[in-house]
Amino acid sequence: DSGVTQTPKHLITATGQRVTLRCSPRSGDLSVYWYQQSLDQGLQFLIQYYNGEERAKGNILERFSAQQFPDLHSELNLSSLELGDSALYFCASSVGNGVADTEAFFGQGTRLTVV
Amino acid sequence: DQQVKQNSPSLSVQEGRISILNCDYTNSMFDYFLWYKKYPAEGPTFLISISSIKDKNEDGRFTVFLNKSAKHLSLHIVPSQPGDSAVYFCASGGTSYGKLTFGQGTILTVHP
């Protein structure tokens, strides 16, 4: 158990809909990262928050948005869903802001299926 | 633009032998490198890391080698065990920011 909690574990929804994925970081971790893993792809970095502020942005679509709340949990909002958005979405957390501060710990992921 | 590449989608080795997983990167700004292991239905788990000031880091059966001039790193597992069977991702980043760039992963199968 990494200490990072993601809900829900599975999500099936229709095209055009909007969903929210939730992540609770490990206790004490200030950084939250979101990654997407599509079929046959590695993990693609989407976005990072550190202590409530956006720190880095990757290949995140405009239809997607995220935020980190004062209690440090984070939500990833996906809207106008398309079939191609079906993927595993991972959240990770780390204590610091930089890669070398400590390694990131990953949650078990949310499997999103868009039908 | 694939900045981190794992060119071998899969690797099969016999229990007790050495497993060598390879990774190449293109971004000269990367100065920190990590290996993650992933079992089905689980998130990636950190395995071992190395910073660019070193060329080798060892942790038990796992050793990571970094060749900066070739922009290449490798993970050696000795001896390999059936429980090591998983997907291995290499990841690279810069010490000044937290974003990691992952390779596509290599499926390691260790046969008893």
C-alpha cells in the first residue's frame, strides 16, 4: 500500500459526459501528480500541483482540468469525454517539489472506460 | 517526441540469471533517473534511482548504471526471481521540477 488513495477504481461513462477523479496523497506529501496510461503507452505526465498551486503542465487536453484543495487532495476533471480518453489515470504524490527530493508514490489508478 | 525510450517491449529470463533492462533518453536537461516496477492492477512502485553525478547505484539485487555520454541507463537484476516478473518503467526528470517522463515499459518474465 503506497498510501496514495484514488477513487473510484473503475468508471464507465458515455461519450460527451464529464467525470471527476479523486486522489488523496500520502500524509505529509505536498506534491500531487496526474498521469495517463493509454493502451500500449507509457505513463504520460498530465499535471503537477504543489501545495495547492500548479507547478508543471504536460500533455493535458483543454477538456481536462485539475485542482488541489487546501487539505491537499486533488481532483482531475475530464469533460466532453471521447472514446480515446479511455485509459488508466494514475495519481502520485511526493514530499517535495523536485524529482530528487524523494521518489513519487503512485496510487492504484482509476480505469476510465468511455463507451 | 519520445524523450525516454525503452526499445525492448519484453524480456524473458531464467530464474537465477541476470536481467538487463535498457533505457535511452534524449533530453540533456534530465539529471535524475528512476526505475519503477508495476504489477497488474497496481500503481507503479519505485525501485531505484540515480542522479547524473553518479554512474552506478546499487540496492540489493538491483543495480542501475548510467552512461551520460550515451544517454543510456540500464537496470540489472541479479539473481532474477519469478516474483520480479512485472512491467518495468524507466523515468527521467530534472532535479528542479517534479515532472517525470516515462518510457513505454518493458515486460519482464522470469521463468522458474
